[in-house]
Amino acid sequence: MQELISLLVLGLAAGILGGMLGIGGSIVMIPVLTLLLGKNQQLSQAAAMIVNVFVAAPAVIRHHRARAVRWDVWKRMIPLGFVFIVLGVEASNRISHKGLELLFGAFLIYVIIVNIRKLYDGDKSESDESSRTGWAASSGVGAAMGFVAGLLGVGGGIVAVPLLQRICRLPLRQCIATSAAVMCITSIIGAARKNMVLEQLAENGESLGLQVTDSLIIAACLIPTAIIGGFIGAGLTHGLPLRWIRLAFILLMAAASGKFLGLW
């Protein structure tokens, strides 16, 4: 019962942050599942990738109502997003449990740096008048988003949002909304592939003994509150200053990255 309550609370927190920042929620779910609840990293990623779909979907509804989704950019990101999320999953399946933890810890440091920069510059971005949303720029962002999402089990928004700002020069809220819309589709492919091969994963020639049923049970516990959280978070994107939420997020990620990297 205690673990169920923990998962329900985790789903809500991940949904709110994921919906608000356009990052899917795995950045929160995976550290908690792995470090606090003792789940295997591969299992945590498999479950979190399922939940990402349910965090992104309600968020996209609210973003679409606010006319923030750039559907022209979305359709250009999707094709390579599909391809590279599968490639990322295949790469992830060939890395050891400890290697994935170290890689995820290093990735969280990148996440912290990105968010500290956003605290400093106030989330400024280029105006829509100077946007660059052609096939080359949009597809490149989709490829990067897909590979990182598949490799680390995250939604990919933590990569896509800053790239959409820097490369495509979209306003922040459009970056968040478009990233969430892409995530709705690519996460389905990534989650399906990860869970299809979960029981076959081995390390040093020995099976990890992971069960897809365990991944589905964890996801089922997280999804109800994640849906609610995603809807709430997307609403906050359009009505709440992100500064203090981002600061709390940075502190949480700092604690998690240190643990993954064995610093404490």
C-alpha cells in the first residue's frame, strides 16, 4: 500500500512538471523509481516511457486550446523522431545497468545547466518573426529528441525545448507545446519497443530477470495521477511564472544526479 501511494504521488508530480515544462515526466519518475523505490534502471525506463504518453496527451489538449502547438514543425519532427527513438532504445538495451545510471546522472547535470541558464535569462527566446522552421532544422531537432528519449527513457522534451528555441527560434511556450505534441507519438513507439525486449535483456551473459508485467503494473499505478498532473501542468504553462518551479526542479535534479554518479 505504501508503494502504491508513493507511485500515485510520483505520477502527479511527474505529470505536473512534465506538462508544465514539456519534458514528459521521466526526468522525475526514473530517479524516484530507481533510487527511492529500488527498481532496476531498465525496468524504470520501460515503465516511465509508457507513462510519458499519458503525461503528454492531456497537456497537448490544453496547449492546442491555447493555440501554442506549431503543427507545421510537429509534422517535420515526427519522421526522424520515429527512427531515432528506436535507435536510442536499441543503444540503451546494450548498456549495462550501472552504465545507464552513470549516463543518466551525467544527463541530469546537462538538465541542471539548461535550467540554470533559463533562470538566469528569464526564459527569453527569439521572436516568432525570426523563426526557422524548415525541414532541415525541425527534422534535426526531432532526431536529437528521439535518440535521447530512446536511450534514457525520457520524453525528450528536455532536449527538444532548448533546441527548438535555439535552432528553430520559437517562443518558449510554443517549444513546450510542440515538444509535448511530438512526444505523444514518438513515446508510443519507444515504449512499445522497450517493453517488447525487456524480458530478453541480459548483463554479462546473464538474464536480468525483468518482467514486462512489472513494467505494466508500475505504469498502471502512475498513469491515473500522471494524466491529472499533465493537464494541470499544461495549464500552469500558460498562467504561472516558471521561475520558482524551475528552481525546485533544479534542486531535485542535483540530488538525483549526485546519487546516480555515486557522489553521495
